[in-house]
Amino acid sequence: LGDLAGARREATRALEHLAGRGGPFLLAPLALLVQALTEQGEYATAALHLHPTLPGEPYSTVHALAFLRARGRYYLATGRPQAALEEFLEAGRAAGRWATDQPELLPWRTDAAEALLLLGRPGEAQALVADQLALPAAAGARARGVTLRLSAATAEPRRRVELLVGAVDELRDYGDRLELARALADLGSALRLNGEGTRAGTITRRAWQLAGDCGAVPLRERIRPVDGPERAARPVRHRDTARLSGSEERVAALAAQGHTNREIAVKLFVSPSTVERHLTCVYRKLGIARRQDLPSDLRTRTFEQAGH
């Protein structure tokens, strides 16, 4: 339901009750605790629980599935998409072996798709999302909502709004405020790219409020509401971008397409500070103050390889 504080509290209570006698089952509440801490941005505390010492072979039981996913979500949130991908794929393989591949309980395909997008492998991400949409077990509102959101990330621009509206409807009906905040944030970005600034601003502010209600600090910080209906992207003459260096143009294009600084850094194999420095130069050369004012033609720029 998006109650991160409540999930963290109850997971902690469960661990206290199981202290000294939980065995492999401890991985179940540990998974919930790691996931809640990660979504709250408490990365240092979450890291303390990533490699628990448990008796026997805990990773050979079904309780390991949720824990592998939680560890993958931690790696994804802390800028390690390759490590995250490995955790998600291992969870998927184990779920297949144990005949427990249920997207409502373990949406490893969409998790892996998120990691693949950050790694610059959209084709593979799209294939996983399509696989999940085709599963009868993915017909539940939450699984379908998350799958539609990730499907929009790999879709043609004209299809994104339609898919995201579907995702929002599914997640609102289910009641998962955290996933709903993510879907609304993506919908706001898609609408802004389509020039619907007023509607985008309203939806983005709702996403920001929801993330705050959930206590999802990192998500809330990534969602930046735009004040007023007239704050949509201001067109800049195409020739202005000729003043940009190759690196600056690549960073500016990805920023115009809605990527965060962290995502741009991963895609271009540079540090977030380098991204910030390039954007500062871009703003100065183009005479603008923020990424919403980047030239609209940058949104369609693609580059086969970072560094070329």
C-alpha cells in the first residue's frame, strides 16, 4: 500500500519474534525490511542486512526469492544496475525451478527491465516486459500496472501516454500508492514531452505528494513539480545546439528525454558530477536556467555509443 514506515516497523517486529529460531524463514521479513529501507533512502542501514549469516542453505528455499529481489532493488537504487540485474535474473531462474513464477509476488521481469534500461539495453528490456504482459498470472492489477509502466519506457513516444494512463488506472484501483507515484511521475514527464504542460504539472505534483506520503525520499527528490501552467519547455532555436561539444550534446539530449543525472551517468559511463558540470555548461551556452527549457529537438537525438 506504500506505507514504508509501517512495513519497516512490522518487518522489524517479525525479526524480533524470530530471533534465534527463524532459520531460512528470516529471509522473508529481511526482504521486506531491506526493501522498505531502500525506498526510504536509508541505504546505509539497508546495507547492513544484505548478507545475513543464517544456518543451513537459506538460499535454496522459496524464502530467498523475495530477498534476492530486495537486494536487487537496493543495488538498483544505489547505482549498480549490473549487480541488480544479476539478482533479478537469479530470482527468476529459481522461481522457474520451483514452479513459483508469479508476477504478482515476484515481478522479476519488470525489475530486470528497469536494470536493462539503465544499462542501455532497451531491446532486452522490451522483450522481458512483453513476456510478462503475456503471462496469465500477470493479469492482477498491481502486476499489470507495473508492467504497463515499464512497457511505456520502451515504447514509441506517441504510445507512452496511453500506456501510462493504463498503468495509473490499474495501480489506483489496487491501492499501491508507491507504484502509483512512480507511474504518475512517468506520465507527467511523458505529457510534458508532448507539450501538455498544464496537465503534466498537475500530475507531477500529485506524484510528488504521493511519494512524500509514502516516505519515499529518493523518489520524491527525483520528482520535480513545475509551478504554474506556463512552465513547459521553451523552444530554443536548433542552431543554438551547434555551440555544444559532443559530450555536452549527449548529456543534454538524455536530460531533455527525461533521464535523471544518475541515469545519464550510467548510460554514458561517467560520474554524476561530470553530468552536472556538462549541464551547467549547456545551460550557460543556450541561455537557459533548467532542463525543462532544453531545446525540443534534443528529445529525438540518439547516439549509437557513448563517447562517439
